[in-house]
Amino acid sequence: MKGIDILQKLADDVEEIKKTLLVLDRNIKQLMNQKAQAPSTGPTAQAAGGEVTSAQKRIKGGFTREKTIKVYGQAQRTGGIPIQNVKVIVFDAEDTEVVSRITNENGYWQARIPAGDYVAEYSHESFNAVNKVFKITNKMDEYKVV
């Protein structure tokens, strides 16, 4: 590997780290805001006069989940060769596992998740884990993780 290739790889790695730090920074700010706002919301708080969260829309005496968006991706080697049996774990902004999938024979995976900031971690015995940072909004119908 030539020196210029090493420098380019390092520059790419730095960009990925910047994206991850941005997500972490947002997460910390969000957690600090939530902690400052205190009493919990939800069905119990609703009964006690609290607010309904965006994830809980009150209809006909019950609660519905918020809209979910189809996310999908493909694990492939250089040259577009798909990789089967890659474990894909999607983490939310609080670094909580949201969903876990295994890629099929064509390297594809998919899931449905609500709007938010996420990191998809791709791991397989044949390569080091790779993280993809992405954001989903309610205006989207689907999103391809690249």
C-alpha cells in the first residue's frame, strides 16, 4: 500500500469518526435536555395528566406506535460481490440496539424503524466491523444504508 493510499484511508476514517462524534454529541445534548425536563411521559403519566409522547398517538382508547420507515442495505466485497451471513445491528442515538439482522445470500438486509439518528454496524468473520451513520426522517418512505 502506497503512502498516498494510507493517507486517503486515514482521511476517510477521520470523516467516519467525525460523523460518529456528531451523533454522540447530539445524543449527549438530547439526554441532558430529557433529564432537565423530568417527569416521565407515557401511559402512566398520561393517566396522571402528563403529555403523550410523539411515539404514542392516542386513538380510540389506546396507543399506536409512531411511523416506521423501511431501511435496507447490502454487504458486498470490492467489485460488488455480495457477502452472506453478515450481522447487521442498528443502534439508536442512545446507543441502544434497535434491530439485528443477518444478510441473505445476496448480501441484503432490511428492517423497519422509526425516524431518528442511527448507526448500522456490519460485522463478519472475514472483515473488521464497519459502522454506517445515517438519519431517518418521517418524510421518508424508505432509506438505503450506504
